[in-house]
Amino acid sequence: MNDYGFNTRAIHGGSDGKNPDNALNPPIFQTSTFVFDDIDHVERTMSFESDDYVYTRGNNPTLRLFENRMAQLEYGKGAVAFSSGMAAISSTLFSLLKLGDNVIIHRTLYGSSYTLATQLLPRYGIGYKLVDLTHLEELEEAIDQNTKVIYFESPSNPDLSIIDIREVVKRAKEEDIKVVVDNTFASPYFQNPLILGADVVVHSATKYICGHGDVVGGVAISMDEDYIHRLKFDYMCEFGGVMSPFDAWLLLRGLKTLGIRMKQHESNAMVLAKYLQENPRVRQVYYPGIEDFKGYDIARKQMNGFGAIISFEVEGGLEKAVKIVEGLQLIKLAVSLGDCETLIEVPAAMTHRGYPVEQLERFGFTESMVRISVGIEDVNDIIGDLDQTFRQVY
């Protein structure tokens, strides 16, 4: 199946094509437990001599199909589905770190990921180092004998930093350090970190993989089958962050249109980025598809497209940023991203409010930054809505 194109794999990947009763779509195996023929059947299943199922917290046919399909789309050997993106991220980091270790993180992360690394992990004796990974010399200086993981997003949330995955991996491998990449913003349609050498790729499946704003889920993928087995049964199962079969089925449905949606998302984003560049009230636009954007050349090298998240700084600080997002009519004020609907937020007041306000510029953004997840509506309508709120505010 890996020889097929992305859209074909997104529809058929991970399946043997034999659904019950010749159904076109796979059923939802909405069951908590599975029955056995006898104790010998129990033994073979629990010792992994059989691919049969015991309990949905460990595995389920609907979950397995979603995991297999995600593994194919990310060119991995296996995947683990989780109840949320943060369940995937936290379980992955806990599986790779222990007391006395430290993790290097990029200076700009999703707010909950930042809190996990800087507040929760230290409670368990795991240190962290905050580094601007767009400057590889800072990474080299930060690595020490206790560094076991480098974790980052590319593009990052919310300043769209582009990190050279190959170069980070090159330095990490010299020190036997694992590289974990959050690929949520790009989706597997635009970027495949495992091909670039990363050890684990994670997604908030809530976003583009779902695409419809009706599921919370996460997934971790790796080329190391033994690691995937350990992540599933030693961490996902024991921490209990299991995805429901119904959510897995919805995500499988969402994957069918992922490629088509990402094309439209990006097409709209390119037009919108140009509009924002020409807007006199916008001080700076952050989007990897802009040629003078700092990470443009690296993005072209390691991505198949630039995605659909744009951030921009407006004149007048937080007060004006708030008025702009509150004056919109079509575009929705909300956290999250990747939905068919265009969503907008002020990171400093919403998703990234856990960052110290007095140090925001150290982390790559300011109170006046607005982040927009460009949807798949008619782009002229998106621009028209922004235009009317800018005229109203200024």
C-alpha cells in the first residue's frame, strides 16, 4: 500500500479490504471487552501469539485500523492512538525519560506542551532546557550527558518557527538522543518527520486529521515496532489515555478527505497571507509560504506545502488584537485549529496564557499576535470578514 499515493492510502491504508457483511465502510466495534473460546485462547492472546483482542483499553479493531492507517501515512511501522493530543505527547515523553534526565524543547510550543515540560516533568525529577532550535549552535551548547530527548513542533505554535528536522536529528544521533516531533500543524500530507530521521512523530488528531471539530484524539507513530509495543502496553494502557472506538471511526472518516482539505486550506492561506502583508495595520506576518519568512527555505526543503496556520502582529497591542477578533462575523473566535471553519484566537490571552507575559518576546511572540487557522470557506469571504473588522477597529 505504501506504493500508492497519499489520497489512496488515506482511504484504504491499513485495511485488508474485508469488512463484515461486505460493508464498504468498516464498522464501529463499540465494545469494551472481547470473549474467548477457552483458556488456551486467552493465553495465546495475552502472550501476543495471536492478534485477537482482550479489552478495548489495550486494542480494538477500529482503533487498530486507525493506527495502521496513520502509520502508513507517516511511513512508520506502528502507531498508538490516544484519547487526546496531550495524552499522546505526555505518554511519549514519559516513556523516553526517567529521573535525572532532561529534555530539550523549542522555546515556542503549544501552551499545554510548554506546561508539561516546564512544570509537570520537573515534579518527577526530569529537567528541561529551553532552546531556540532555529539556531543549531544553541542546541549543541544545551546538550549534556543527561539529555535524552529533543522535543519540538515544526511549524511551531504560534509563531510558525521552522526547525530543520534533519539537522536536529544529525546532532541528536551523535549523542544517542531521541527526537520527537509534533507534526500537527503540517499534517502527514505536508510533512513526514520519520522520513527525515525523527524517532517519534505525534499529532493532535483533533485538528487536521479529524478536520470537522467533533473529535478529541491523539496519535504517536514510530518506525520502531518494539517501542510502539512498549508505548501502547506500558504507558497508554497503564495511564489509561485510550481513544474510544467511535472517535477512531470518526477519525478514519476524516482521513478520507485529508489530502483534499489540506490543498484547499493551503490555497486559502496563501491568498490570505498576501492580504495581511498588504494590510497597513499589520506589523508582521508569520507564514512559512512567504518568501521572506525566516524559515521559508527550510520549509521548502522538508515540507510538501506550507500549511494553513498564519499568525500576525497588529498595531496597538493586546487591546487592538482583542477588538479585531471580537469584531468578526464569519470567522469564529475559538481555540483549536484544522477545522473546515476558519478559527481565530489571541494566543497570549488563550492557548498560550500560561507563558509569562513579561517574557513573551523571549518565546517568539507578543500580546498583539493573532493566530488564524484558515478554513476551507470561499477565501474572498474570509478576507471580507477580516477587512470589515480592521475598518471597524482602526
